[in-house]
Amino acid sequence: MQVKVQYLGLIRSKTEKKSEKVDLREGALLSDLLNKLVEVYGEAIKNLFADESQNILDPNFIVTVNGKSLPTDTKLKEGDTVSFMTVISGG
């Protein structure tokens, strides 16, 4: 199956892409997509994804599937759009 992946903010500069289509096995989870992207882009994005202390997504990082924030055990479907972005704050 194929999903569309959009990169916004800091992750766009790390991947040097606005978006791409990614092939995954049927029934793949969002976490499978994260692992595949780490395989492709390596440490450049791994550090953005991981909160090593709790083995979850870094709380400063947002992932949406079709516009909704969902957990990493969400099952993806053909044609889903997954967006990755970092939280921006300032003062």
C-alpha cells in the first residue's frame, strides 16, 4: 500500500522534501512508517521522533493521519496522508 507523507518545519529541512509517497505492507502501523523513515533518513530524523526515556514520540513533535493526531499504533490505510511537524514556540 502507499501513503503520502508531508514534512513541515524542521523535518522538511532534514529530509529536504516537502512530501513523498511511501510504500508500506498492508496493515502497517504508524510506528512502521516512522521506522521506515528512520531507515531512509537515519539519525537526522531519528532524534526528532524519539523520546528515548519513554520509547514514544518526542512531545515536541506532532504527527497527524488525515488531519487527526493519532497514536503510533494506528493502522494505516491505502491513500492516507501522514503529516510530520515540529512544535514551534517562542516568547
